[in-house]
Amino acid sequence: MKFTLATVLLLTAQASAFTVGFSPTSTRVSDTSLKAKNVSFKEDSRRALVSGINKVADAVRVTLGPKGRNVVLERNYGAPEIVNDGVTIAREITLRDPEENVGASLIQEVAAKSDSKAGDGTTTSTIMTQALVNNGMRAVTAGINPVGLNRGIRKAARVITDEIRAIAKDVTGTEDLKNVATIASGSMEMGRIIAQAADKVGSTGSTVVEESQTLVDEIEFTEGLTIDRGFISPYFVKDQERQLAELINPKVLVTDAKIDNVNDIVPLLEQMVKSKDPLLIIAEDVTGEALSALVVNKMRGVLDVVAIKAPGFGNRRREYTQDIAIATGASFVAEELGITLDSVTLDMLGTADRIVIGKEQTTVVTDGKQQEAIDARISQLLREKEAADTEFDADKCQERIASLGGGIARIKVGAATETELKDKKLRYEDALNSVQSARELGVVPGGGACLAHLQDKLRDTILDAMEGDDERQGALIMINAMGAPCMQVAENAGIEGAVVLSKVQSLAAENGFGWGWDAGSFEYCDLMERGILDPAKVTINAIENSASVAGLVLTTECLVTEIPIDLSEEDKQAMFDRQAMSAGMGPGIQ
């Protein structure tokens, strides 16, 4: 029997399709499984979302205010964690019901957004979202158009945030920063330490929180430009006891070249011997006869010189060395700029007030002559930070800004137990973020008094800005939610929230903006004078983020979730064996 070429190819293809164990597609087909989805509509979908939101919000809201309580978080390993931080609590919650868990994830997003934008106010954002969603659900159930509600809520939020920006008061001194930090951390001692750090390093400086081995909190300051590189040779050391080399009013050579030929630097060294000024050399590396010549001259007392490697790696090394050149007023010596080492003169060297070189770190205390150039460099770095693609790049920009600007303050947190240490670190971080936010947009009265006052003051203004009844209902929902933080602060202190809210609004109407209830002392007073302050940025973010998520929840008409499959131990083992067998067999014979 004779077959045409087309017939042979057809039979071969059919045969290969039915080959067992050898085709790469056969193993993939056997492992394929379709996961079913659960779809719920209208009232059922919204009810599930609200239930999840309420469960997370109820866990977070107990932490608000000076009388707020803690929440214990179980850990799979190690000791449980006791925290007072809203976003940390929200992130830890995962609900068994998939539909409710979607609602929990939405409110976690609100808390995370507030944390990333302002660094604090996560509990306030959560409480506002809960109030908006619950009141909005009643309106939707009553037949009001959810799209109109959403528009009304967002318009009202814009009116409120614009008013907060207008009435916020600028931070005037260290005392205001201390008050903001004290309210955010819940501790006067923490507030004092943070205000001290903020005052010392200034607005461009950086403050970091580290763990300490002691039981008390301490603070250390690093002045000037810090370079994570030490002396190349121990023969450069002057102070043998502390293993340091200190240069007073030195000249600074900054280059990206590798120095190994002594002839390259001889002209410069001869000029330095005549001027008798100390010299710091910052280069990619100093080796060979060049290093030997520097060490010999140092030990003989001919020349007071120290050499260090340039900090960083790759492209960052050039950026760091340019920062140093700008801070000291040095010309950046690079062949691509047409400047060679043997052509360097004294007027191309930088200056500093004092430089301390250790084994692994160098600190440059600038003399202030290059302040204008430093300010311009900081402005450039701020723009680079805003345009950074990754958080890592942004952090590196902030480090460089801090080094150029005002130095670094290190708060070393001490505690008796690991649990207490973690809680204190979270409080410090919240308070530091609050201080930064207060510097940006100013401060408003704390304790929920700002929103309580605006709830009464802006009611007519907000309603007049709405178009149609549905938008007005959305605006009313936002207006009613504005009292929720003030009421929650009172309820956490054991007082009826509605009574406190009414009293705060009447006092603010009589005595002016700033009056409220001090939950710490159970007194009605001028909160601005008493130092109970919140950053305006925190309050603004709470309004914007809660309005965003609440509007999306109210306009939800369908919810799609995966159906969870509970596997027995035998099923888990069988699945593991199948995966191992599939991985071991490979694609088969081709």
C-alpha cells in the first residue's frame, strides 16, 4: 500500500497526539484544574463587604486617643505582639469568609494609604471609612442612587480638605513639634526626645529609630557629612587610643581616579608641604607607591595627610563624591572633565572646619562657606526623590539630603522585653511621621475637635455646593461621619460620645476654633493653647482616603471571590506527591 506524503504526516500527527508519557502536553493536561468562583450580587455583595470592614474597624478603633487600649497580635513564632498602631493591626487581620475578607482588604488599603502619605492617622481613616460605609449602606438600601451618593461624598471631601488647609496654623517652634509628637506617641518623654532630634537636625536632616541594648531611650547626633569609609592604612592614625585621625581646617582632594602612581600627586604634595595645611584625599583607591609615599611622609611628619576610598559603588559612587565636592567647595577631579591629578592646584581643593576619620567612618564638619551650593544640591535631590522609581532610590536620596543638610539623629529605643520594644518603635515611627507632616501643612486642634467644628460650620456650605438630592444625601453622610473620631475618643475614655461631640461644637461656636475636649484630663479647653495638636496633613488624608474607598464600596453591585477548598492531610500529601512526580519526570522524550 502506498501513502502520499500528506497522508504520512497526518498519521504521524495523530499517533503523536495519543502517545502517553512522552508528549509534554500530556503532563500539563493531567495537572490542570479549574477553580470555581463565587459570585454575589446587589445587597448580598455590599453586605459582605460591610461586614468585613466592620470587623477590622472594630479591632482598630479601640486604640484611638490618650485612653485608647492595645491589641494583642498572635505570632506563628516568637512572643505575641502588643501594639497600639492602627495600620499594624489592620494588616494582621485575615477573615475566613472570602467575601468578608475582600472588605477587610479594602479598609487595610485605606490604612496603608494614610500610613504611606502622612505616616499617621490610620485609625482616624479607618473610623471615618466605617462611618461612611455604614451610613451609606442605609441610604442605598432606602433606594438612593449610589453613584449620586459617591459624587456627593467626594465633593464634600474636597470642600472639607480645602477648609482644613486654609485654617491650619504653621508650626512655630520646637514646642509645637513636641506637642505633635507627644499626642502621636502617647508619651511626653517620647515627644521630648523627638522634638530634641527635630530641632537639632533641622528640616533637611534625618532621624532614624534603632534598637538599644539598654532599658532607657537615648539619642545620638551625627553632625556634618558622614561617609561610610575609613582610613585606607592604619599608619594614618594620630590618636592610637581611639584609633582616629583628626584634621583641623584641612584641604580636601576629591577624585574618581585610582591613584597608584606617585608622580601623579607629587606636584600637589609639594604645594601642600609649602602651605603646611592638612590634606584629605578621597579617591576610588590609593595603592602601590602612591600609598607608600603618603605613609612615609605622614610618619616623618613632613605632611599631615589621610586617604580614604570614595563611598558607594558604581553610579552611586560618582554621585556621593560629587556631594562631597559640593559640600567642601572642591573641584571634582575627573579625566572626562579635562582635569588630571598632576594639574591640581591649591585653589581646586575643598575646605572644611574639621574632619574625623575612623576605621569605618569619616565625618566632615563643613565650614559653611558653600551653603548656597549645598542648598541648590538639596533642592535637586528633593526633585530626584519625588521622581524616584523605587522606594530604595527615594531612601538613598533622603540619606544624601540628610547628610548634606543637617546631619542625622539616631534614637536608640530601650525596653525590658521584646514586646515592649516593638511597641515603642512603632510609636516613635508614628510620631516622627506626624512631626514631618506638621512641618509640611501645619497643625489643627487634635482629639477630633477640628472635624467636629467643621461639621457644624461647613454644613450649609457643603450642601449648597451639591447638585441634586442624591448628591446632598452623599454630602450629609460625609457631614455625619465627621463627628465619628471625636465620639470614639470619648467612648474609649468611657464617656458618652454624642454628649462630648455636642458640647465641643457648642464651645467652638461660642469661643472660636480650637476648643475641644482633652481626654487625658477630662476637661473642655482650648486645645491649641494646651498643645493637643494634630498635623493638618494627617486629617486631610483621613478624609480623602476614607471618601475614596467608601464611595467604591457603595457603588459595588457584584462581588467575585474564589471558593475556598479545605484539603485533608491525605489530600495535601497526594497533591505534594503529584507535584514532586511531575517535577521529576520533566517534559518527557521529544
